[in-house]
Amino acid sequence: MDHCVFIHTNHKQIVGALVAKYALKRNSPNADKFDVQIIDTADYPWLHEHEGKMYLRDGVERVWLNDDLQSFTPLRFMPPKLMNFQGRAIVIDPDIFAVGDVWELLSRDMQGKAIMCRMRSGPKGYIDKCLASSVMLLDCEKLPHWDAEQGFREMFAFQRDYQPWICLKLEDRETIGFFEDHWNDFDKLTTRTKLLHNTRRKTQPWKTGLPTDWRPAERFRLFPPVAWVMRARRKLFGEYAFLGNYKAHPDQNQEMFFFGLLKECLEKGVITEEMLRDEMSSNHVRHDALEVLDRTPQLAPAPKPPMELPA
């Protein structure tokens, strides 16, 4: 198929990835026109070969840990190769859930651009001009230079910095176009939202109450002393020391949307209760997930495909 959505993930976010895959097809009346594939870190040995090694991230040397919540991010650059550098692809994080019809994005006029995305929010977007590669629409034929494995290895040779790579600063800006923010809505669910991104890791709805298992940035351009404190904390006490627990999402509608999708996944066998319990015991899903599911109302029915008129 020449149109595909890729969800890149690791073992810690596999439940999110499965729910995301389900939502993409559920909420598209054009579900037969595109494929959805999960790209799992478990299938890429070159990620695991570098466990514990130092790499360059935003000018700071960090230790690569495959157990980190976001160890999947280098796989954002895999889709063109997986598509044999042909056709259209979208790549999304495993914490992004379709509210609208993703086919509208997959089939849109890219106006000759190789990549379409949106800006990051906050200082990384407004000051650093970092692009949000968490959702990208890709014309795979125009990206023959994308080689995720080579780029990853260059980080450990200190020939490439993770941050400009993931922010798309290594791309020719003339080849990048921009789509509307509602195709990557950062923790905002409105009537315009097409792809909901629970991007604030601290409040991902399926993680509430679990110990924090992601590592914060160690470079703060607006107030550098914060970075010094974070770096000292890590070196003295460990990667996740004093980071606390995941908090409840401030928007209950977003929590109910995710758990409404998860409820349907359980009903349809996309995810089994045994798997969900295993993920809860592994601290990948909140321990009260089954109780939340019990009080979660059913979602509105999925949109139906357009009716074909008889010849």
C-alpha cells in the first residue's frame, strides 16, 4: 500500500501504540485506503547495541538507555526506508490518538514539500525554532537521505547532536511545509482537533500515579542554573531520582477519550485483559486502569464510510 501511518514505540508505550493504531482506523471513514504499522524498538538491534553508551544531546553528553520512556524517537526517521522511498507516510508518537480522519492529512496537497509538520510549543518552538517531528507527513520519494541507523550511530561518534536532528534542523527548510496545529494538538481536545497528542509526559492519562520513568532536559536557555541543578541531581542520585510520580491529566475529557478507546480495544480483542494486567504490574499502565474503565462511558459511534451510489 502506498499510504501508511507508522506509530513508533517501545515496550513502555506499547498499550498507547495499540490504542493509537485502533483509533486511526476507527475514526476514518476511509480506513480501507491506508495501512497502519507499529515500529517497535525491539526489532532494531542497533538501538540495543548502544545501551549505556554516551551520546550528544543538546550539547550535553547523556547515557543512552533503551528503558527510557522515549527511546523510540530515532525511529521517526525509518518510514521512508520502510516504504522503499515511495508513496506517502505519516509517522506519529504512541501518545497520539486520532479524533478525526487521518486520510485528510495523508491525501492532502503537499505543494512539493518533502515534509509537513508543525512548530513545537514553548521556548523550544519560539526561541529555538524547533519543529515538532512527533507528527510528520512525508513524501518518501523526496527523502532518500534519511537513514535512521546511520544518524543514530553518528550521535555516539559525537558527529551528530540528537536535538537538532529530532527538531529537523538538519533538513533544508525549503523542503518543509506546515499543516494546521489541530493535526498535532498538544494536550488540547476541541471540536477542531484531528490528532490529540498527550505530549506532556507528566500527565499522560494512562500513567497517573506511576513513578516517573522519563528523563527531563538538561539545558534551559531561559534560566541555565536549572540545567546545572538537574545535571547535578542525575550525577549524584541517578537518572530518575526526585522526579516524583505521574499526575492526573487536567482535562478529564482527554482521560475519558483515551479510556473510551481502550475500552473498545478490550471489547474487540485488540488488547486482552491479561496483557493490560501485565502492563499494569510492569508500571507501564496506571494500577487503577480497570477501575477507570468501569466508570468510562462509551464513545460516540465511529463515523461510517460514505455510501456508494449504485451505477
